[in-house]
Amino acid sequence: MNEKNQKNVGFISTRLAGVDGVSLETEKWAAVFKKEGWHCFYMGGELDTPPERSYLVEEAHFTHPAIHEVYHKCFGLRRRLPSTTIKIHQLKNRLKEHIYAFIDTFALDLLVAENILAIPLNLPLGLALTEVISETGIPTIAHHHDLFWERKRFLTNAVWEYLNMAFPPHLPSIQHVVINSSADNQLSLRTGISATIIPNVMDFENPPAPPDDYGADVRQALGIADDELFILQPTRVVKRKGIEHAIELVHRLDLKSRLVISHASGDEGPTYEKRVRDYSSILRVQTLFVSDIIKDYRGKTEDGRKIYALSDVYPHADLVTYPSNFEGFGNAFLEAIYYRKPIVVNAYSIYAVDIKPKGFKVIEIDGYVDEQAVLQTRQVLTNPGLSQEMVEHNYQLARRYYAYTVLRQKIKNLLLNSFGG
């Protein structure tokens, strides 16, 4: 610890801003660290953290032009140019200087690497951090939300030696954390690294505050009539979210309803969004793309319309759809339970192995929408008593397995390993 006996932890990621899974979980981890008496500081290429506790480095972001160029010269092909190697090391060395400055500026005792030692979107950043940890021996928690071998786009590459070195690195001062048992098994099998499993969590000890006046007009703002069902798809528009299943389900329900997609396509491009729009049109499902008025925080659009937070939107939904084909864990699943909403879930692998055995009551599909799922969904939407029983059961179950108390105990154990009693 530093000589003032103040405990300082530094979170490092490419981006700690918005509502992506890494940013959301980092915020929760920081809340637990603060409760344990730690002071939290942040380094990244995009930050919405307190400025006085932040260290912004443009090259830390995966969208920085130089980083983006390196990515495209290293992935999707099997040989790289010598000039690319030189560029990687130039960027790595610059980022090392910034990491050292971050540690020194805030007298950090501990680093938490948020997914940057797991996914090589910013290859030089992962290499830089690995070298800093090796050179300093600073205690580090490497929090892996998803690992590169889980994503097809990283498997054809010209940087295997770098991936083996730093994604993730096998160093004595690093404790590794994964969010599901499959990642734990694969990490051990592929690298010999043992990890702690810490699932995503929500503050189930403190239920959401009752809706206030600001969000009272959400349905009207979205154009949902009083006699229409509000079906919420609270995800980005990306292929692995399986949004076609939600569209088909709404079509087959044969109930007056609208499907609302809360987020934009983000950094994965517009191609899949066009597919979703076309499919909605073919099945004549009223699908609303409303990422312009649903953001991280309340506010106003440029033309003066209200912007709602997701917490304003959830209370008005009649049903949440979560038909993902793959998830590292499933933040939206926990959100639906937190806001006490019935949920339709596709049996993606992590759900099937880690979540389903806990006993949650959901409407489940297994790769496609069948008649049983349609009938069960219709029954839940037309029987408030059944819906209420499901959501209360799920909330109490999540409180046992996915509350902050679980995270707090796991982090205490990690700190005990690094610093002793």
C-alpha cells in the first residue's frame, strides 16, 4: 500500500463509458471497491468517469485510427508486414509510458484490467499492460468478460505470438477472473491458468426506485397505444443477439403489440440492422428502433425531444425478449429480472450451463421459436397473476446468486490473496 495508507485501485479498459457490458460491470466493481474503502481511478480511450480520477489516453481506444489500422493488418490474414510489427511496438511503448504515468499519478496499489487482456481489439494496449505488470509486479486483477478464442473474427490472425504472450498473460502477480464456467474451463485447458468465476451482478438488495414523472410518457414518446403490448428488446442490433427470433415471436403471438429495440448497432455496422428491418417488414411486425431517445442518461435530442434512460423504459414494458445466440453472461437477463419483467430467453450455452440450473422461471426457446413458446408467452401476457408469480420468484432467486453481496465476498477474497489479512 502507499505510504498514506490510502488504498488506490486503477481500472484500465479501452472504453469505460456507456451501457456496454464491460462498462456496466466496471461501475459495479468500483462501487464495491469504494464500499471496502478503496479509492477508484480510471484509464481508457473513452471515459465518463469523474475527471479528477480519470486518465484519458486516445490510443487506448480500439477506434483510434492507428489502433484500428493495426487491427486490420493483423486479423483476417496469416502474415503481417515488418512495418506492422514496428508500428505495434511503437504504439505499445507509448501506451506503456501512459500506464506508468497512470500508476504514478494516482499512487496505485492495484490494477484491474477490464477485458483488455482477453480481447485483442487493442493489441498494443494488451502488450503494454502485460510488460508493465511483468516489470513492476504490481498486483493485478484481470477481469475477462469474453476471450478471443470465443470470437471467430480473431481466429485467423498474424499475431499468434502476441496472443500467447498477453491474451491473457500468465504472470504471478495477476489473478484472473472470468464470468462463466465455460470460460474457466477453456482458460485452464488452453493456458494452464486457473481463474475465479465471478458472474455479472445487479443491486438486488435495493430494488429499483418507483417510476417518477419524467418517464411517465415513455409509451406515448415511443408511439405505443394504450391497447398495444410493449415488448422490449434491450440490446444492441448485432447478429449474435438473434433479434429475428423476437420478431417471429411477436408475429406469431397475433396480439396487438410493438417490438422496441433500445440500442443502436454500435461498432459492428449497419448490415444486420437492415436485415432486422427487412425481416420485420416481411412479417409485418411493428419494430421500433429508438436508440436516438434511449441513452445512458436523461437529456434532450438536438430537436428538443426527451431522452430516456433505460431505467425509465423498463417499468413500462410488458415483456422482455432476450433471444441471443451467444453471450458471455447476459446483463439484459439480469436487468429484466431486476425490473420484474417476464422474459423470453434463447438457451444460449452460458445460460444453459450456469443460469438455468438455478431454477429461474422463463419462457425458453432452443434455437428457434416453437408453438409451445408462443402459447406460453401468450399465457403470460394475458394472465397478470402468472406473470407476477414468475417475476417475484426470479427476483428472489437472483438476490441469492447475483447480488452485490456475492461480488463483495469474491472481491474480498481476491484482495486477501494479493495483500493478506
